[in-house]
Amino acid sequence: MARILTGIQASGKPHLGNILGAILPAVELSKNEKNESFLFIADLHSMTTVKDAQQLTENTQAVAAAWLACGFDTEKNYFYRQSRLAGYHTELMWYLNCLTPYPMLANAHSFKDKSDKLADVNAGLFTYPVLQAADIVLYQAEYVPVGKDQKQHLEMSKDIAAAFNRTYGDAFVLPEPKIDETVMTIPGIDGQKMSKSYGNYIDIFLPEKQLYKVIKKIVTDTTPLEEPKNPDTCNVFALYNLMASEEQVKEMRQNYEGGNYGYGHAKKALHELILEKFAKQRELYNYYMENLDELEAKLQEGERKAELIAKQTMETVRKLLGFIS
């Protein structure tokens, strides 16, 4: 059995790019009987950027509801908020901090990307990779699914855990990044990578009319309705192609190349496809957001389960450090 851990920041409601690129693949991994999946909402990490308590709470609820809506099985797996087990995460982070060299953190992407504006860098952002390492090794995770842009941080987590093992004795499983080379890059409505920071995302959980308004903003060229169009250079077709069946994609391509088919028609088809493909997820998301007591119950049960493992790991760590006999 492989133990797989995934952390999701509570930076806002998951959008189409998050769902296609991260959530659905992780849910599929969790369904494998040979895997044991730990999914946590990294609300402590989110504090490096989100400074409003109410917003952080609402973001956390939205992330949790989205994962449940997409089929994450909380009975089989572990589902919890980082903040509710903060005592374990932050205590372990301190021990790992004391073994982490400054140059390693100064070289981390999360810091270097903002190092030209040091006034915007808080200590939490600087030590972000150490908390990430604690998040992972606290639960003895073997694999952590990440995109290529997060590979460096996972390698740092492994190095930090190895340093502890060499110094004090074997306490941690050394985690390995699980990088899916087939993970798609989801284009946003402007053609760039879909991202909250770019404001170019599609929220599949919006009411139908609001969702359609967003889809209508997808950038297209000025080819007249009656002329043939190139589907391979169109943002609408690119998004449709990621979700539609082979037969649907073939028909859409023929429509583009045949002429007398406008981008308005294509956007309407994309809207209908999203409503059809994510009908169940939209229904479940709305259910959990309207029944927050049930959402809370699932998280609290997951936190009780996860705490048993965190507590066991920390007992081992404290013994190795000489803090308990």
C-alpha cells in the first residue's frame, strides 16, 4: 500500500484548471485500493497571502466542498484541515527549522520569485518549505503528487527529513514527488494558464447564467461567422477538447472548419458541456455549502483519524530529541 499526501491551499474556490489538473487526478489515485490518501487543506500556508479571517474560513469551506463534490472518499482516506492539527505541524516545523540551512530557503522558488520586493516577503513565506516538509513527514507520506513547478520544494522536503534522520535517528519516511508528465495545462479565458492570480479562470460552480457570462468572455479572433476557423488556435476549442468525448470533439472540429459556425455557437456548446459534465459535482458542491454542519462533521472526523498518526510520529521525534524518556 502506498501512502499519498496532497495539500491544497485555501486561497479561494477551486476553478476548472484546479479540478481538471489536480483534483480529479488525485481523486482517481485515492480510489485505488492499494493507495492510502491524505488530503489536507493548507490553511496555515494560506495565511502568507490571505489576511482576512472570514475570507480564509469561506475559502476553506469552498475547497472542502469542491473535493467532496468531486468524489473524494473520506471513509477510506484522510481529510483534514492543517490548522486543526497545528500543534503537531508547527512543533515539527520548529525542529526541522533548526536543521534547515539559510541558503536552501533563500534559493526556494516561493522566496526567489518575490525577493526583488523584500518588503512583501513575510517570514511565513520564507520558511514555507519547512512547514511543507513538516506537513509531509508528519504523516510518513511516501508520495506527493505535484506539478513540475513544485518539484524543487519536494526535493527540499526530502533533504530536510534526511538531515533529521542522519542527525537524530530514523524518524521519517523520505517522500518522493509523484509527477504526472501527462498533466495538462488548462488555458484560461485569455489563453494564458488558468490562474486566480491572472483573473482568467472559469468557476464551474457558478449559477448557470453567471457561468455563461464568464464563458462569453473567452478571447477569440475576429474571423467572420461564415468563414472556416482554425480550431487548433482557439481558446474555446482548447477547453472543449479537454472535456468532450472523441465524437464531440470531431463534430466541433468539423463545425469550425466547415464555416457558418461562430465563436458564439462554440461558447454555447462549451457552456452546455460543462453543465452536463459537472452536473453531479455542481449539485453536491451546492449541497455542502448549504449544509456546512455536514461538511464540518466530515472534516472533524478526518482530523480525529489524522491526529492518531501525527501523535505517533511526534512521540518518536520527541524521544529521538531527548525531550521524553
